[in-house]
Amino acid sequence: MLFTLKKIIGGLLLPLPFLLVMLGVGLFLLWCSQRQRLAKICLTTAWLLLLLLSLQPVADRLLTPIENHYPTLNHPTDVAAIVVLGGGYTYNPQWAPSSNLLGNSLPRITEGIRQWRMNPSAKLIFTGAAAGDNPRSNASVAEQVAETLGIPKDKMVTLDAPRDTRQEAIAVKQLLGDKPFILVTSANHLPRALQFFAEQHLSPIPAPANQLAIHSPLNSWERVIPSSYWLSHSERAWYEGLGRAWQWMTQG
């Protein structure tokens, strides 16, 4: 129950639903009350924040400090395992396997496979429980995709009980003990994930994936036209901020 409640509250606090609620409050006050000044403040603030968070310079400036903690891992040392943390997924057997990996999942898995190619004696470990009514777990769907991309099944392990990063760290500790391993997750998630692993007295080698903040040249109009794509970058920064706050409140 607490896990579900955490996800619901966290979802409502993300930029788009949060600002839509603020706009709704403003519209309600505008049409159904005498508090016109407060209505104007709500509407103007929500509109302005939505505009700013949908612009590339703002979105990627928010995301860059989170993503730049660790460089891409191109020359890994020998390790016992490569752990790839779960992300968004669904399961439709009629789809191409990789289409079942949503959002940040596919970049994490492809980076995990790249790391394994450089260290083929290691085990490739996928984490993630079943979500909602899915008949398969996150980890098993990731394993299926990796198998279609040429990874032998006997080289892979699935941990399909953990539901969040803290549980993933505990499960990895139970499986590997103090053996050295590489940790693959999204670049914006990596700093927070490493803290969970540190709580288990683990020091994995960080391997960031799915970098989003763009520093290469863009067309001028891409920087000034609001886009849901840039809003998703702001959302990642916002989400990690909420995650760190929750981590700080619950650590101990």
C-alpha cells in the first residue's frame, strides 16, 4: 500500500499533473469565486512554469548537473557481474521484444549489453518486479530482449522481486556479496541509485546510460519553441529531485 501511495503522490507531483492542477485551481477561482487576484496568480504562475520547463535551455540546464556526475564507462576492469536496473516496461507478445521496453529501459539494456561485450565472463543481471497486471516481470522482459540481441541465456540472471531501487540494492547484495560489479542505470538516476547501494556497503563501478541533456549544436528554433520533449527532460530532473528528497527523509 505504501509503495502504491508513494507512486501515486510522486506522479501527481511531476510537472505536468502538478501544473494542470494549479491551472484547474486558477480556473475554479476565476469562475466560481471572488478571489480574482489569487486566480490570476495561479494561472499566470502555472502558464509561465509550463512554458519555461518546455524550453530546451531551461530543461537541459536543470538536467545537466545530475547527469554529469559520472563519465561513460569505456574501459571497465574485470568484474563478476553487470547489473542493469529496471525501468519502464509493458508486455505485449505481439510486439517486437524491444518495443516492450518503455522510456529509459532500452538505453539501459543496450548499455548493459555493451558493457558485457567488453567483459563477457561476467554475469548480466537484470532487475525489476512485475508491475500492475503484467504477466511478466520487468527483469524477464529485459532478459528476453537481451537474448534476441545475442546474449546467451546462461550468462543472464533475473532478479524479479525488487520493486524499487532500494530493494534492487538489497537483492544484489544478497546475490553477489562483495564481488565487484558494474552498475548500469540512467545517468540522471545514477547518483541516487549509488546511494542506495552504498547503504548496503557496496561500491559498484558506475556506468551511466540514457544521457538526455543536449550540449551539441541545435537549430535555433529548437531552442525557443516549447516542446513536450524538453518538458520530459525537465520532468526527469524534477523526478530525481523528488526522489532525493524522499531518500533523505527515509534513510536511516
